[in-house]
Amino acid sequence: MDSYWLEWFEVLFRWLHLLVGIAWIGSSLHFVRVDRGLEPDEHDASVQGRFWAIHGGGVYQFTKFNLAPKDWPANLHWSKWEAYTTWLSGIVLLVLIYYVQADVYLVAAHEPHVSAGQAIAISLAMIVGAVGLYEILIRSQLAAHTRSFAVLVAALILGLCWLADHFLASRAAFIHVGVVLGSIMVGNVFFGIIPAQKAFVAAVRQGQAPDQAITQLARQRSFFNNYLTLPVLFCMISLHFSMLYQNTWGFLGLFTVMLAGAIARHFFNLRHIKIVQWRYLIIPAVMVLIVMLLFRPPAPAQKPSVSLKDVPTLRSEAEIDQLVATHCGNCHAKQPAHPGFFAPPGGLLFENHQDLLAQRARASSAIASGYMPLGNASGFQASDRTDLMQYLIKSQ
């Protein structure tokens, strides 16, 4: 596919994914807030509780019935397509970015363990396998023991973080963890919540008592999704922050921050029922601070008394220009030669030594970490990286 049209497809599906994702997560958070904030109605036995709110200059009343209202509504909204469309648009993005361009984005640059085709197979196996394993667990007797189930799922997510980071490019690994967790969430909707709601509606309309076990499991799935929202959102933005995914222990940092998000979500779930326990915000803050401190790069060595300008240049500026053009300009040029790009990624130009110096901080991070060029497609040698870093140091 032509890189220009591929980029447009990515833009449109990212936009759609963001839009429906906001609708899904916003709806999820809102319904948890309503459900946790219900106040009993002593005058109406058919009502489990009511929730009052003000928004947009008006007062609203949300009513939850024990079973169903006396008169069945003509229009009943089913909260499912927000979830389905979020997942479908995300899978399209996964294919467009990480499968179509697997050699660029999916395969690890340093000592790749797998080929592009194998990486795609691993990606698919992770998604299908994780959803299947979760469905086995949620349908087992273990699901009744909430804390034990949560600990087991957390351990499996930690293993998933390591597995993705081991076989895939680190940047792609973090997104894949989000894809897997998002797939589990939409699986909760598709395999559990919606079937339970259909069974509930069918039973009530036939004048029968609905199966409370199925209804309770659907509520449990919904509440479990609530705890995954913040971790998934963090995965979605994590690829923008190389200081996390480029670290050797990046998978552990990702897991720790996601766990902090889930714990912070617990604070708000308790607050909805008028229980305020600040430790559920303090603990996540400490966890994130620990990651920040541990992942902080070592302080640069103190500059020697002798001026760095007195150090002889390892390469001439013409040679530096050639290195930049070969290993950076393939993508970061006004008209990239790489077939996967129509315009320079991030709007960053690296065509000569002046561009290198103008973006010294970004260039140093990408060169020293080995993350760029993607997949090391240009065969960037360690000695050439060293010479470019020496040039950047000497030119300070």
C-alpha cells in the first residue's frame, strides 16, 4: 500500500479509535459511579436505588430497578457497540501499523529473536491465548474468590509484559499489552455481560425470575473492566515515552505503573460509596515515584578541565553528514526514502550534521539507546554510533 494512503488510514482509524474509546470508557466509569452511588427508595419496592445528578443546567434522576419497570421501555440502549467499535478499530490499527510494517515496528532492533512473520504469529497468539485463558479462569470457581483471582490475573499480566518485551520491539510490546488487556475487556462484554443481559431481559419479559448467578457474574466482569481502564489507557500513551520502554527493566516498570493505576481506581470506587481511604492514592504515587527514580539515567560524568574542543574529531563533518543521511535521513528526510513513510516521523528532520546538532537531545537518546533506526534496517554499526555520539559531545 502506498505510504501516503497508509498514513491517512492510520489517521482516520486513530481518530475513530480515540472517539469510541472515550465513549466506552466514559460510559463504563459513569455507570460504575451511578451503581455505587444509588440511594434506596423506601417508598417503592420495585426500585433498588436512585442516583441524582446535575449536568448541563438540568437535574437528572437515574433509577435502578430490582428487576424491571412495570412498563417495558420501547427504546432500551445496550452499551456494547462502544466496546466493539473500540476493539475493531484498534485491531485495524494493529494490522496497519504493526503487521503491514512488521519489519519496522514489530521486530526488536537488538538481536531480534524472531522474524517479522514469527513476530506477527506471536502477537496473535498472545491476544487469543490471553483471552482464552482469562475466560477459563473467570468461568471457574476461582472467580468467586475476588482477591485470589485479582492476584492471579496480576501475575499473568506481569508475565504478559515480560513475554511481549522479550519477543517484540519494546515500543510495540507496550502497545501489545494494551491490546491484550483491551481484548480481555471486550471479551467480558461479548462473552459475559451482553449474554447475561439478554438472558435477564428474556426472563423478565416472560415473567420468570432471572438467573442471579449469571447476573452477578456479568456485574463482576463489568467491575473488573473498571479496574483495567487506567492500565489500558497508560499502555495507549506509553509508546511516546522512550525513557520507560527503552529500559532493560521496562516491562517491570510498565507493570508497576499499570498496577498503580488499578489501585488508584480503587480509591474512586470506594469514594463513590462515601469511603475515603487516601492510602489508595498515596501507595500508587509512591510506586510511580520509585519507577521514576530507578529508571532515571545515570548523571553524566563531570566535564574534564580540558576543553572538549581540544579533542580531535573522529570524523569530518562530511563523514558525519554521510552517516546521518544513511542511518537517519532514510526516514527523517523531507521526502523519506523508506517505503513506510510519506513524511518524516514526528516532523523531525535529520539530513545532515546541522540537523543533528539542532535536535541534540533527541538524537543522543535515539543513537545511544540503539532504538533508531527502527529495526536497524540500515545496519547501523556500533562504531558509527560511537563516532556520532563523540561528535555530539565535542560540539557542545
